[in-house]
Amino acid sequence: MAPAPRGFAGFFHQQSLRLPSSLRAALFGCREQFFRPNAIRNSRSFTSTILRRYQYQYKSQLAPKPNVFVNNDPVLRQVVQLRQPVLLYKAPKSRWYYLKVYGTAGLWIGTGAYSIKFQEDVKDLKDLAFFIRPTYIVVGLGFIIIGCYTCTAPTNRMRALEILPSLQGGPIQLRMTVRSAPWAKDRIIYSSLGGPTISEKTYPMVEELLEADRARRQNVFEGLEHLSIVSRSWEYAARWVHQKWTNFFLSFKFAVLRFGIAKIEVQGEKWKVDCSGWLLEDGKAIDRLIPEE
């Protein structure tokens, strides 16, 4: 009985060689995979490879990229690590500030009004040049304009500037406490980092203000001990005149020309930052975090 099955199997294989290659692959390939199930598990799936590759690409796209700017800036790094606000600026507290400002403004306006009135008093003088009265009027109007401009110094001032940590994955924000007028209430403005702009750098102005304060407090008798009485008196008088003139010029520069005042523009409004107040790192932190116009 054994030769018959072998002959039948040989006949079957011999006849199978005459079949087309596609049919042979379909018949015998499926049979081999059926009797060898491990071949299916060991074979690589093209579909699974694509899915795994797409999964890796998707994860790489969702991976958060490190913020180089936050890591390099010490203030932002402190905010991120401690999760607490950091104060960047605080306005100076002067009890007599408003009295000085409005007193100076009233003096300018009063002088201008008196100059305009004085030209009426001299109009009856004989042999009066034609340009005298117009000159008094122009000078008086100039003083009045300066006085009105001085009255605007305490308006639109920023009281405090803080940087806040991100909340629930949001961006780092700036919190500004502003006051539009001395009699108005404080208002809070929130803005994202990079939104506000500043008119000029604060650190150079802080340095000049410190130098002006040092010159104002300098002792005019310093270094005159080795001189004679005549030379000492002459040098003291020269130093005293120079110091008083410098103080007057600096006071005029700070009060009228508004030196030491930087303006931060946020949401279409401009707010004044007084560099004579407290600034973190003498203004370097604000200069790094807020771009210049």
C-alpha cells in the first residue's frame, strides 16, 4: 500500500509543476503558512511599521521644546522655578511730590500772568520801543505754557510693574498698576510678555540720575585743606557757584524736559515710568524683557 500513496504524491507534485506560478504560490504558500503559524508572527507587517513610524513622529511633534529665552534670563527663570510674581518696578513715594509739582506749575503760571499784565502797565510810558509790549506778552505766554505742561507730570503714571508666572499652561504675563490722575483710583492692566514697548532704555537714565544725586550731595570743601585761606575761599566760591548752577540745570531738565521718565505703551495707552523709583537690577531687567520702540 505504501507505493501507491508515494506514486500519487509524486503524480500530484509532477502535475503541480505544470500549474501557473501564481496558482502554485497561492496553493502551496497558504498551506505552508497554515502548517507553520510562527511564520505569520515572525513576518514583518508593513502596516504596523507605518503606524509605529507615524506614532513616533506624532510624539516628537508634541514634545515641548525648551524655551531658550526663559532659561537664559535670570528673572524669568526665577518666576518659573518659584512660581511667584517678581517686582520689576515701583514708583517713588514722596510726600511732597504733588506739592512741589503743582507749586512749581503755579509759580510758572503766575509769572506768565504777571508778565502779560505788566505790558499793560507800561503802555502809557513815553518813548517806549514798539517791541517791548509784544515781548512781555510772548514771554508771559511761554511761562504759562510751561506751567500747564508741568501740571501734567503726575498724570498717567505707572505705580508698579510685576511679572507673573504662567497659569494652567498659559503664557507669562505682566501686571501693571497704573493711575491716570492723582485723584483717580489705581487700575490693573494685564499683558502678555512681548506685548508692551518702552520708549527708551531705563538703565542709562538710572545711571545719570545717580550721578546727578552724587553731584548734588558732594561736599564743596572736600580736598581744600592744603590750600591757603585766599585760595581756599576762591576755590570754594567757584565750586559753590558751579554746584548751584548744575543743580538748577538738572532740576529744570528733570521737571520741564521730563528727563528720567520712560513711557511704556500697552494696549494703545502710554504710562510713565519714573526712573528715580525702585527698579530691579537698576533697570536692566525691564530693558531685557520689554523691547524698545
